[in-house]
Amino acid sequence: MQTQYTILIVNKSAEERNLYRHYLERNSLYTNNIIELETATQTLIYCQTQTPDLILVDFILPDATVISFLEELKHKSCITYMPVVVLSALGDETIAVQVMKNGAQDYLVKNRLTCEALNRACNTVMERVRLMRQIEQQQHNVQQRTIDLEQANALLRSEITERMRVENELRQSEAKIRRSLEEKETLLKEIHHRVKNNLQIISSLLRMQSRRPLDETTLILFQESQNRVQSMALIHEHLYQASDLSQINFGDYIRSLTDNLFRSYGVSQRFIQLDIETNALKLCLDTAIPCGLIINELVSNSLKYAFSNQQYDKIHGKIIIYLQQDSKNGFKLTVGDNGIGIDENFDWQSTNSLGLRIVHNLTRQLKGKISLKRDCGAVFHINFPTLEKFK
């Protein structure tokens, strides 16, 4: 006899709800009681009195974000473990990780969705939640049996045997969960590896295109685009190699990035000294990528404009990159050089230069403030809060 499961499909699009219903009804393992809802509010009201076996929720809800919906579901419903699968048009692994951290059991990308993939994910989630609830019930049983042991001396031997049996089942279940967590970590590493490989392919395509006969302006544009892509690829490469997937050693990353830039512009560090100090700070992915792109743009400008060939023999060129943590638990990023500087009449904040516009936009993305000192070359100071401060 097939087990019947109650499944909620939460989506404002009737067309998508019908598609998911069609997929689920083709599942031969179960019979499903499928309920269609449109909003987060309707779903929360339902879950306050009943416990569905699965919730398929769209990433875009008309009355809430999926993150706030998951938080409300966790606090207001009677569901101990949330059997939630999020369906999204976004293939961003950062968003997927954030959704999973907030309680979802799986994250599926719509344009890759098939009937088999949906049913496989649903079956896995329902089975995982069933095991987790079973573990919770077993833990409750262990506690109850311990009380019974104290109250019933006559049943001492049989109760101890039962308790050992249940504890053994718990250890086996915990081992399964531990293996599942290790698999997820391996999957995240694989995601970073694939993203890095895809960015490397884009970088190679740009390099191949730049080898064709091009005017100097177009060639520079290809080279700058390739450097920007390479700066993002390096982030994912370092995360793939790191033991902690949530943070990146920013000093190691910056040294790799600047080495790449010096090679790209054909500049030797015998002529321009590179001074990097990051105080062994680590940054999360959402902070490291914009910081890396900012450094890419400012160091590129220094290598292109701050030092001329004639000056190499006259002055000791120097580029500095400092990252410090201030007393207010924020960060201060300093990038500059001791070259010819920026003319006082040049409006660097309103320029049409793509590189400086990128720097301004990324600073706003970090919720930071940028300033420029021109007394000895050009030195940019960018102060921004930690990620938790502006989320």
C-alpha cells in the first residue's frame, strides 16, 4: 500500500503550480495530497495547525522574501524540521547556501528542473526529514525510558538493553547525518571549482580574442576585462583550496591577484615595489569579491599611469595595499602608489573612466566611503562595515 503525503505548492504563478503538480503526480513511489497556495501568509496559517510532509516554495513570493518566510515558518509553525524545497530562477551558489542555512533542505534551479530531478529531490528531502523526526522521537523515548528505569526496578535489565539498542540506532543515524554534511561540503567545493573553471574559460576566450588584429583601445578593453574576470576566478580558486568554505585568506588572494596583474602589464617588481599588509584577516565571499575588483582596478591604474619608463631609473616606485580592521569592527582598505599622482583639477569622483566608476559602484555595494589623498602620489582609502553590519 502506497504512503500518502501532503505537499504544499507555494507559488503565485498558476502555470508553474500546474507544472509542479503534473511532475509530482507522476511519482510512482507515493500518492500525494497536493495543496496549492499563492502567498507566504496562507502557508504560515496552514502550518500553524497542520504539518505538511513537503513544501515546494518559489524564491519570489508576493508578500515576503523566502528568507523571512523560512524564519517565520521556523518560529510560528508546529513543524520541528522544515521539509522545504526552494525553487528559483537564480543559479547563484551564495544564495543557495544562505537559503539552506535558514532551514531549507534543498535548492533547485528552475531552468534545470525536470520531472525526475524534482521527484528525486522531494523524495530525498521527505526521507531526510522523516529520519530527523525519528531521531528526535527516539531521543524522547530514551529520556522516557530512563525515567521508567528509576521507577521500575523489576524491569531494570530489559530497559537497559532497550536503551542500548536505541542509542546504537542514534549513533548510526548521527553517522548518516555526518556523512550527509561531508557530502554537502564536498559539493560546495565542487561548485567553487566549477565556477572558477567557467571564469577561466571566459578569461581564455578574452585572451584569444585579444590576439586578433585590434586597435590599441579595443586591445586594452579586452585586457582589462580579462583581469576583472581573473580576479573573480582567483576568489573561487582560493575557496576551493581552503579548509573553511565561508572565508578566504585575503592576503594570499591579493598576492595571487597582484602577481597576475604585474605579469599582465609586463611590469617587473624589480622596478615597482609591492607592499601588501592584510593582518591575516579573512573575508567572506560577498565582501572579498568587490574588494578584489576594487584592488584590480586601482592597481591596474597605478601600473598603467603612475610610473613612466623614464621614471623607473629616477625614483623607487611603490604600490601599497593595506587591509585593517578598525575599532568599530569595520574595515579600512588602502590602495595607492607614490607615482606622478592625480592632477588637482581632475574630478575623480565624476569622471567617465570605467575603472573609477567601477570602484565607486563597488564601494557603494560595500556600504562604504572612499577618499583620495594626493600629497604623495595617489592613495585611496575605503572604509566599509563588516557584512553583518549592513545586512
